[in-house]
Amino acid sequence: MTTAPKLSFDVQQSHAARTPAERERVLAAPGFGQTFTDHMVSIDYTEGQGWHDGRLTAYGPLTLDPATSVFHYAQELFEGLKAYRQENGSIVAFRPYANASRFNISARRMAMPEVPEETFVEALELLVQTDRDWVPSTEGHSLYLRPFMIATQVGLGVNYPSKSYRFMVIGSPAAAYFAGGVKPVSVWLSQDYTRAAPGGTGFAKCGGNYAAAFVAQRQAVENGCDQVVWLDAFEHRYVEEMGGMNLFFVFGDRLVTPDLTGTLLAGITRDSLLTLAADLGLAAEERKISIDEWREACASGELTEVFACGTAAVITPVGSVKGVEGGWTIGDGAPGPVTLRLRDELMGIQYGTRPDPHGWVHKIC
Ligand SMILES: *Cc1c(COP(=O)(O)O)cnc(C)c1O
């Protein structure tokens, strides 16, 4: 963790904040990532000076020179986490320091400056405290927080990373990510495209990974599936991730999840579920799993459930698989008991209806 003098934030309240009635209309059906709260946080970075000009201002458009580096060379990264309104009225974030730490892992890979973890968390807290009325109270809803960083140097020189950056946090009230709640998704095994290769940026949460993924996601939909499953870059045989989520395979009371080889994104939900599995007496293994093993273990009945996990959609069951060589169903295609148990356990901690033995919940206000 970087030790730097504590950054202070200049607070400029919005003059265009929406009325309580307007806000309630949004909160009645927030969707996902469609509407934003009244404020945003920004901090600028200049080489030689470090982070400066922390501020909370009205949410609104940015004015940037067309030659700003981020538009051309995609030096950008982001995070995603949620603030939850708990039963007792407190608003909490789930493991925000884990996001801060991962943000800096991404920053190092993208040759961008690290944000001190305290500053990262203070920026989230400031936005959530200011816009606390935007944190939904409906069960299963939350305020999705999106910290991100862009390269702001103006110029097309491509030999060096930008010398200036902006870190920002915006917030968006969110319902369940996939319409239909815990309805199982169908997945397409991508043979044509690769998400990440060794030495690349697979472990970094950078926008470029997503830009390169849309074509495969579109192909999944063209093949009648909801989501794409990424395979390893060499053999297109070992399972890596599903879209922007990590995958778990349930063999009765044993969980298997692909190991973190550097081409996978190390999900905080994934990490939390490995811990919760141990608490619940489920064995958990991190290892390679091939599409052949997936198919054969489904056929023999050994593999009983598959689910994907991530902050936005929590835990989503996978019901069926399709690839160029055909497809198969997992179990009876319905959400399984281990999937639902882990989902209840995790959401119980996030919403404060269950004890939090690992101290994951961080009170904001
Ligand atoms: C963000 C992300 C995940 C999930 O990470 P969480 O910390 O659990 O939200 C998984 N895979 C990819 C590619 C991601 O970008």
C-alpha cells in the first residue's frame, strides 16, 4: 500500500439533483447501469505531482480533447462493487479493499499510477454518503459503484504511457443483473476467439478486454446462447471464464473452479465463495477443467451443477452448453441446491441477514 498524505476532497453539491419523486421513479425499476446518481468523484494525477484535486461534483459529461490518449490507446481500467442497504438501515460495501488492491494490480499492468487504497475507499464512501438516498431498499437491489481510471494526456505519441490520469467513481442503482433472477443461462463455447493469452491482460480489469470480447458474445447470441465461455488460448480446451464472470463446477459436495493462471480475472466473488465453501463443509479445488471433462462428467451424472459468479449478477446457474460439436444439459437444467445455498449465504452476508464471520462487510453510513 502506498503511503501518501491524505487527499482531501472539495465538495460541490449538485444544483440539479433530482427530486425525491424523480428518484423514487428510477428506484422502482432501476435496471442495470442505466441511471446514475446525482454526484461523481474525480481525482487527477500528474506525473511529478501525484494525485491532486480530489472533488465531488454534480454528475455530468466530461470535456476532453479528441487527442486524449485514452481514446486512441485504451489506457483505461475499472472496478465494480456494490453498496447494500442492510436490514438495520446501514449502508455497507462488500470487501472494498479487495477491489482497491485489484485496481492497483490492474494499474501496474497498464503502466498507470496506483491509487492509495485508503483514497480509493474514501472516494467510494464520499459518493455513497452524499447519494445515500440512491441506495435501493428493495430486496436484491443495490447501488453499483464503478471506479475507473483513464489516461488524459493529449497527443498521439505512442511510445510512452500517458503522464496524466483521472480517477473517477460513479454510482448506479441496480436491480438483478440478468432479467429473470436465478434463471439458468445457456452458454456458447468460443472456439473462434480468445479472451486472454499468457503475458496479456487477462488478469487486469481493463476495458480493452471487454472491447475484444463483444464479437464472441454476439456469436454466442447468434447461436441461441445467453453467454460466451472462454477457453484457453493454446488448445481451446480448458475452461477459463464465462463472459465477465468466473465459473464453478459442482461435483456433488466438491467444488472445482479454474485456477488463476494469469489469463483469468481473479474475482472477489470467486474468492469469497472458496472461503464460504470451506465454512459449509464443501471441498474446493482450483485446477484446470477441460470441456471434455465437463461433457463426460455431466453424462455420467458426477457433475451436478455449474454456476457463474461475479459482483453484478452474484451467482447465476448455467443450465446448458453448446459448441461447434453439439451441446449438453447440466443436471436437469434447473438451478441446483449447492448453487442456491451459496447464493443465499453470500447475499445473506451482503444484506446483513446472516453473520459476517470474515469481516467482509464495510460500513459506510
Ligand atoms: C469483474 C470480472 C469478474 C468478477 O469479479 P468480481 O470481483 O467477482 O466481481 C470475472 N471475470 C471478469 C472478466 C471480470 O471482469
